[in-house]
Amino acid sequence: MCVLCNAGTVTTDQQVGEAVHLMQWRQGLTTTQLAEAMGLSKATMSRKLHGTVRWSVDELMTVAAVL
């Protein structure tokens, strides 16, 4: 379920970030743990989860393998 979708215009990156965050939560991983597994800083991971930084295809492939 897209929580952000009710807030008006939602970007694809926001939708992806929300989906990744949900999977992260279900796996019991912190943002720091996910960032480390992805080779990113915690700040960058947080921005990706909020949809303010774009996801690359390589990052999506990595997150799929991690989660």
C-alpha cells in the first residue's frame, strides 16, 4: 500500500523508496545495516528511502539481492 500516494504527486523514486523501506522493516534491518549492505552512507540511504535521491538500476539489483 502506498502511503505517499494519498499526498498528491508521488515520484517513482518515492514509491520505490517506500517499497524498499517496507521490505527493510519486514527483514528487521536498520537503515544503517541496509546502507552498509548496499555500500552507501546512512544519509544517502535515507534520502533514497524518502525518494529525494534517485535509484539506479544497479542499486535496485543490489537491494533485491540484499532483501
